[in-house]
Amino acid sequence: MQQAHSPDLAIPTFDDVLAAQKRLAGRAVRTPLLFSPVLSDRLDARVYLKPECLQRTGSFKFRGAWNAVDALGRQAAAGIVACSSGNHAQGVAEAARIAGIPAVIVMPEDAPLLKRQRTARSGARIVLYDRVAEDRDAIAQRIAEEEGLAFIHPFNNPMVIAGQGTAGLEIAEDCHALGIELDVVLVPCSGGGLAAGTALSVTERFPRAAVYTAEPQNFDDYRRSLSAGAPVRNA
């Protein structure tokens, strides 16, 4: 089994993001950077949006999924397993379909039906679990060990982070092409893979840029975890 979230794994570098960009060429959509007149007027600043809803499978998750699958190469020949409530599930399932390998996705029983259907449509086998009583990572690890599959964690994986970082790299490249001095980037944050990859790539090109994470009110487990110095879950 290929470990995908061992604490011994190396921290991704900017070179990893550049390598991910090459792997994703022709696979992922290079989404545009769009100027928002409404937000710009409201905030008295030039505000641009990166619409990853236009990305393959509908979210940025395909970037990290494909990069991780392609980086594994022959180590993923027997197939891959992942755990997700929806977006990473769809990204991994689609990446596996393109690579021509089997995929098993561990999803909560209460995952949106549409996301389950789209994941299955890409050919993945879905294993449901009770998110209250069961540990999805443990289930995925057990399946990986029993079936000889590679486990691709949704965010605690350097190749996933590097893949997500290509979104930030595109932002930096587009800002440079437009003559924009990028000063602030807001990134939605759940597990932190997109935020980490974006910070890595944006600050490489714009060292003075500040990268902030954004979370829903009352579901700010990332902020509370940083304050506590240990992982804290939302109730």
C-alpha cells in the first residue's frame, strides 16, 4: 500500500507545484481570473475572482486528485482509494477513470445524493460509512491494505497540495500578465490543502502578498485548531 498521509512525507515545494502544472496541462481547465465590479465598488479595491466552479468535476479538487494519481504512476496500477463527502470523491473518481484504474471512495451515508451519483458515474465503487460512529480515514486505510490500493488523502498529501497550488500559480501568472501587484488573496479553507498550495505558489511570485483563509461562521475549525495548537472539530 502506498501511504498518502504519513507524517514523514516531505513538505511540497514550489518545484512540486511547477511539476503539477505540467501534469495537469491538457487535463485540468485553466480557469480565468475575472474582475468583479460589484465587489470592487463595495470594498473600494480591485477584486478578482477565480471561478473553480468551471473546473473539471466542478471544483479545484480535480487538480490535486489528478496530480496525485499521475505522480504515483505504477504504484497506483492496482487502483486507488479516497475518502470524501463529495468534491474530492468526484475528483479522484474522474482522475482514476482517465488513468484507467479502479477507484474506491469512502463517503458518508448523508453525502448529497447528486455527489454520490456523479462519483459513481465516473466508475468508482462507493463505500458508505457513519460519520458519527466511524473513522473514514481508518476505513480507507483498511481497504487500501486489504486490496493493495494507494490511499489519496483529500488534503494531507504533498502531491494533492501541489496540485491545488496550481490554482494559485495561475492567479499569480495572470496578475503578472495584467500588471497587477497582488497584495491579498482570500482562500476558502476546510482541510487546508488549497490554502497551503495557494500560499506556496502565490508568495513565490509575490513575496509581499498576504494569504488569508476564509471559513463559514461557526464552522471555523481551522482557525480554532490553530488557536488551540491541536486539531479541533466542528460540533
